[in-house]
Amino acid sequence: MTTVNVYSQAQRLIKRLLKKLLKEVLSYQDGNLSSWLVEKKIKILCANYRFLLKPHKNSFLKTLAGSYAVDHESISKTASQMAELEIGGRHMIKVEEKLKTLLTPQYSWLFKHMGRLEKGVKFLVDMRTDVLDLLSELDPQCHDHIMLQQLNSNLRELLSLWFSVGFLNLERVTWKSPCLMLQKISEYEAVHPVRNWADLKQRVGAYRRCFVFTHKSMPDEPIVVLHTALSDEISASTREIVAAHSRMSVDIQMMSVTAADTVEDPSCVKAAIFYSITSTQKGLQGIELGNYLIKRVVCELQAEFPLVSQFSSLSPIPMFKNWLLDKIKGAEKGDQDNIVNSDVWQPVHEHLNCDWLELRKQLVTNSWHQDAQLIQLLRTPLLVSCAHYLYVEKRRGYAFDSVANFHLKNGAVMWRLNWLADLTPRGLSNSCGMMVNYRYFLDDTESNSRNYLENKKINATEQFIDLISKSAKSKI
């Protein structure tokens, strides 16, 4: 028998043992057993789950969601009984308590006990990651998806309580922070990948601030990471962030032959630019933490730098180019009601002999960026199209772009669209090199947030409105 077959058999055996152990553990729910025994069994359950490969984990999760949810028949009977009782009567209150118990899935009890274990909270965060991955693979109409969605909601509700802001610690990360924290900051960075240790040192050094939220149940894990650049003005590109650091830095060696570090001049700091925010745990998806981190960091920076008055993001536009390529494909198939058929794109079409395939090729390969004439020709149509994408395109009435939606919910203004702001391969591939500033006017953030959430109104500057008005296909 080959090693692969032996390992596969071991996986199937563990899966069967886990399901048997799961049934045993959940049978303890109504028993009067020692907490030591319950904890021991759940530890074994968690340890074996971690060992499973993805297909066997999926099978276990489907069993957990389908066999240990709620008893729908009992709920229906109890609800029928309740409908016949006098409202507010003593008997109705008892039936309400019974109904409440019936509406709580069996696995909810298991999750609470898992959370009490050492590293149990992290285990549940990772388990929810597995649940979300499985949900993304299933047909939303199938029975497994429906049951797993209920399990996911239960986990999210529980984690929302455990990860409420009052239980989170705000920490500043510096070059003197533990190596493990610095390594994870580097590994989790999702917006601007860290190139090397020198790059990381700069990001936590002078005129930079890196803040994280941590949780006492996950002490070595940054939950959310916010990188901030301190400047004398709001930067329009990653290059400007670096240039501001050089412009503002003071070399102590010029004043002392013994010192060798850069010092900060607080009087120079007038603006704070949030250039990267990363939620590190997929299992906490849907639990708002990033917005609270920004609010806390604003307070910290105001206390440290009294002259800072401008707060803004310098944000990526992750899916813009994919969206634009879809629009070009639509135009190829004859879709006339399409932004790439608007007048602003006419000079580009003429330059490329109305060849849609060539236009797509130039954008997909980023070769347009090597052609000075194309760079000039594409500037206006790309800016107009991107403004349309950010301001006009919607999902359920809110901004289609997830980064835009995040900052607008927080009360920011869609302030400035920046041409050729990120010329890295990632920046060119995601958004043709464009980035956007979402600016936080502190006196207006609450009203902006309410207006966006309640009325779905995006607060944008004249630059955006002017760009959108240049396209006959856009509607303001």
C-alpha cells in the first residue's frame, strides 16, 4: 500500500472518529458532567479537526451544520402553542423561554465551550474561514448551503461579541516590536506588499505610524493593521509619500557626529495619510473593526501632533481594470450603451484603428504604459471611466467598489482621483495605476456617514463630478 493510500485512509478514519466524538460531546449539553471532561473531549475534537484535509473538513462542517442545528418541527409546534396563549401571561413567558432555547442551534453550545479553550477563539476564527470558503463553492439554493449559512450567522454573531471594540487593544508597531509581530505585519500586508526588511523598517520608522488592533485571546495576531504616513500635505501617490519623508526628515548627523537616526519635526506634520488598511482574519469578515481602528488612530495622532488637521486615505481601486475589461468585451459584442463608447474614448479608438482586441491587449499587458502617446491619450478616458466606476456603479444602492464603500460608510468624502499614482505591477494591473484619496473632514464624518447609509448619497468633490459629466453615458 502506498504512502498516499495510507494517509488517505488515516484521513477517513479521523473523519469518522470526529463525527462520533462530535455526537458524544454534544450529548453532554444536557448532562451534569465535569467541565474537565467536557473540555478534554472538545480539545481532542479541535486537535483532530486541524489535522483534516479540506474535503474532510467540508464533510465535517456539513454534518455539524445539518445534524446539529435546530429542531424545526419542535419550533413549529411551540410557536403554534404560543399563538393561542394570552399575551403577557405567565404561561406565555415560559413558552417564550422554551422557544428561545429551541431557536438556539446545538452547535452554539459547542462554540461557546471552544471559545473558552486556550487558543479556542483563534480556532473558531479559522473554522469560520473554512465555512466561508465552503459556502463560496456551493450552490446558494442547495440544502447544505442554507444550513451552513445558518451556522455561519451563528459564528459571526458570537465572534462579533468577542471582538467588540471594548475587548480590543490598540498597539503601535515599531522596529523595536517583537519579531513575530513584525513578521506577521509583513506577511499580512495586502495593499502594498513588503519588499524586504529595509522596506518594513521604513514603514514603522520616522514619519510613519503602524497601528494594530489585538485581542487578548490572540495576543500574537494583529487583527487589523493600519499604515499611516505623516506629511505636510495630502499625498497623491506612493511616490509622494516617499518624497514627503525625504523632504521632512532631519538628518541628526548634520547636527551631531554621534547620532545616526532620523528624527521627526512635529511642526512639519499637517496631514496623515492612511495608505494601507488590512483585515488579517478572513474569519472575522462582516465584523466592522477597520472603521473603529481609523477613529482611534485619528485620536492618537491628534494627541501626538497638535498641528495635524488633514486626514485622508490613499486607496487602491482593486477591481477597476477587470470592470473596464468587461465593458470593452461588451462593446465588442455590440453593446452601444457602454462607457467605452462615449466621446472621451474616441481619440483612443482612432489611434488604435477601432481595434477592440488591441485596446484590451494594451490594458491587459500594461504595455500602454510604455507608450508615451498612449499614456497621454488614455489619461482622460481612464480617469472618466474610473470616476464613473467609483461614483456611479452600485451594489444594492451603495458603491460597488468595496474600498470606496468602506470609507464612505465611515463618513469620508470621495475627494481626489490620482493619475499614475501606483506604477507597481499590482497598481497597473488593478487600476491602471490610479489611486483615490478619501478625505475625512472630522466635523462632517458623522453626517456624511448617515447620509450614505440612510440615503445612499455619496459626498464627492467637483473633480469627480466634472469627470463624470464628461461621459455622456454617466448619470449624476
